[in-house]
Amino acid sequence: MLNESAPHAFNRDNILKKWVDAYAAGLYRRALYLTSSQETAEDLVQETFLAAARRFDSYTGESAPATWLHAILKNKVADHFRERYRNAPARQPAEEVENEFFTPEGRWRAEAVPAEWDNSPDNLLDDPNFNQMLQQCLGHLQPHWRDVVVAKFLTDKKGPDICQELNISPTNFWQILHRAKLQLRLCLEQHWFQL
């Protein structure tokens, strides 16, 4: 950790260069984890440092530079998902998704009944191959569905916060989450659990 508790005593450009060297890789890893896109992660890290440069005078040194930069990145990621959700292409009608899994009476279709998942590894998220498949399955979701899943399960945001950020109703939030989980389960069953 760099010791810049009084950043105004140093040359602003030198401090920012040190911060880029010290914290860019960690910010990039976090952005990549949250977005699953190298290009988006790179852009978000760049935007984070640009925002830090613009607001450099507001940095008081009360928190570590990494903490301050990660807070800026968190806001940039939220802005990214909010913008992507607003500009999402036409959505798959809800009844199409529901019809893939359920009969008109609300029962599971025989071919869509969830399979029993083997309990082999205690924590699948520790398996890099599973993580790669999970990222691929997330990539197959509609962008606005993926945004909701990432916000809920990967960034541990609360439902009301997600609704506010994405400007959706609680009912819409829960419907999206339900449908996205069905799609993820189907993808994981087809590409991981039935290997």
C-alpha cells in the first residue's frame, strides 16, 4: 500500500502514475469478474482512473487509495450495467421462456425437469473449469438478465438496490431472476453436469 495520506504534498501526476502501477491489475481483475468482458473491464478501469484524476482534489487520504479507487470502480460498473439495461434489445417474451420449461398447467415439461446434480466437489466455484462454463452460460443470457444475476449473486446487492439501479419494479426483478436461473440451470445441465 502506498503512503499518500496527504496527497496534496506530492505531485498529482506522479501519485496517479504510482496508483496506476500499484492498483490497475487488481481493479482490472475485479471489473473482469463482474463483467466477463476483457474490453469492458479495460474500459471501466480506464474510466476509474480518469474519474480519480478529475476528483483527485477530493481525495483526503482518510481511506487507502485502493479503497477509494475500488469505490469509484464499483460506481462505474453500476453505471455500465444501468446503461446496458436501458439500451437492451427487444426481450424474449416471458411466455416463450416459461413455455420452454412448463406446460400451460404450470407443470414441468418432461424434457425440462431438473436433473439431479452430482455432489462431487464440495464447492464448484473452486473449480476453474466450472467457473469457465458458468461464465459461458452467463454469456448466453439476455444482457439485462445477466446484469440482474451478476448484481444479485456476484456483487451481493440487495433486490431493492438492483431495482433502483436498473429502474425496474420488484415484480420484474423477481421474474427476470427466476427466468435467468432456469436458463442457467438448463445450460449447466447440458454442458457441465451431463458430461
